[in-house]
Amino acid sequence: MLTKNQLIRLCSARDQLRRAGDEEVSIDEVARSVAISRFHFVRQFKAVFGETPVQFRTRMRLEHAKHLLIHSDDSITDICMAVGFSSLGSFSALFSKRFGRSPSVYREELKSSDEELAPDCMTLMRGGWERESQISRSTTASE
């Protein structure tokens, strides 16, 4: 069980990782800044946030790349480098795994779509509402 102070330190560390963005801040530095050993920090971070600090940082970089793909005309290579990846292949593979399509296909789909862009949380909520209404309709229909 975490104490309030330990949770505050973990949240502070997560905020540091989020703010660092594209800069390469080592996990050791972040752990040291919140006075937790590296290995204990990684274990506690995963237990509280459901992902390791490295996974969190990668997810933040991919979300930033997604934003840049939508809101800029920069090349995919430039976006890859801007968000802190050094390999276009690794970036594309991780992006595809996370979002279900390559960065170029993602950008093309958005450009050819008339759909208005919504923040991810809103998209997730809309999906939940749609599933909930489908469940309600199927339950009502079967009764």
C-alpha cells in the first residue's frame, strides 16, 4: 500500500516524464529526483499507472506525433525525429501497433475524411456510449 507521500512523488515523476516530452531524460534521473531507487520506482510506477515509465514516455511521444500528423504538414521523418525517435522504422511500427495504421495512412485518412477531429478521451467516451446503447437495444430486442 502506497502512502500519500509516495503517490505524490510518483505523480511528480509522471509529470516530469510528460513535460520532458522529446528530451531524453533518463529513468534514473527521474527516480533520483523523487528519491526512489530506480527499480522500486519502475515497479511502483507500473503498479499505479499500469505501464512502466518507458512505456508511458513512448505513449506520450506517439500521442504527440499523432497531434503533429493532424496539425502540421511536416514530413513523417521530421515528426519522427521531433518527438524523440531516432529510427523511422521503429516509430512507424510502434505507431501502427498503437493506432492500427501507419503514420502516412493515418494522415491520409484524416485528410480525405470530413469527420471532425475529437480529443482521444471524447472518442473513447463516444465509443463507450455507442456500445452501451447497442447493448441496451439488443437487451430490449431480446426481451
